[in-house]
Amino acid sequence: MKTNIAERIRLARENKGYDQITLARKIDVASRTVQRWEGGSQVPDSNYLIKLAKYTNVRPEWLLTGDGEMHHPLQPKGKVIPFNEDALLRKVTMVDLPLLSTVPAGKTAAIFHPEYVEKYITVDNIKDPRAFALIVKGRSMSPMIEDGDIVVVSPQQEVRSGDICVIRVNDEDVLKKIKIDDEFVHLIPINTSFEPISVRKRDVMFLWKVVRVIKNL
């Protein structure tokens, strides 16, 4: 299963046997910074990604993207492991996104106000200039998306059946997986304790695709 960068930082640290304080000392940051990285509210810049990879003995490309093996392949004793630092630096694009109010993952509720910015979070590789983040409230999308997680929404992305979206229906908002047919948009929870809802297309004001989930660890 594909992990996010926060989960990979925690996994790399735990595999090395470090607690957060020890890792923070190794790379010369405050322990609360490591907590924010692992909580997903902040993403380390390129220099700290390189330090994290070095002190946890993982491949920096894996730490950044999740692609390939976690660790370097075993090499004969004395052989230097090549590392293209410039390539990693070119891949990292950090973006500050507005963190707005909450979006309900349960019953619809009129509580999401895109004009109101509470604070900003830093994420990597989000290309939509209109993207923003929302705090999830409710359990209808668990275990994929839990209460307190943060979702990043991209209004620019094309929406298709099977996507998880923020949907506004008759001035109320909800987070659900969607299925679209000729006349209806079906709002489908992941948690089977909740019932699906079907709404007419004409009542849907917008469908905005969720492109990132930041876990509340």
C-alpha cells in the first residue's frame, strides 16, 4: 500500500530504533519539528530530507516518493553507494496551502467556508494553485480517512466515479466517495455503518477531488 511522506519518516525512524528526540538531535532540529513531520502538518525541505535519509539509512528517493526499495541494496564492503543529490533537490516542490474549517465525513453540514483561512500547512508536489486543505470531522470514511485527518482538495482536478470528493449539495457539505450516473451523484461512505446517499446532479454545486490525505497520527 502506498504510504505518504509522514508515514515513511516514522517508519524509517522506528526501523532505525530511534525515538523522536534522538532523531531530532541527529539532524539538529527540535523534537516538535519531527512530531510535525510525522503528523503530516509539515514537510521537511530538501536538506532535511537528505539528513533524514542519511541518519536512518534509507534511500532518499524512497523517503520522498515511496518508490522503489526502502533501503540501499547490499554492496560489497568498501564500495561507495552512489547518490544523486541534485536529482532529489529538483523533485521537491514545497507549497503552503490554506487550512480552512472542517468538512464532515458523516451527515451533511453547512460548516465549510472557503473564504475563511484558519492557518496554512506545508505540503509537497501540489500543482493546483487553487488547492486547499480541510480538517475531517466524522467517521463515515474510516478507516481510509479518520476524524481529525486533513484532506488536500484540488478544484483543478477532473472528477470521476470512484474519486473521494468534497461535495456541496444545497449549500451543505460532505466528504464521500462518489459514483456518477446520468441523473444522480451517489455519495458512498467507506465505513459500512453509514448509509449511501443519492442526490440529483442539479442539486450539486461543486465536486472537488481529494488529492492527498494527511493522517492525524
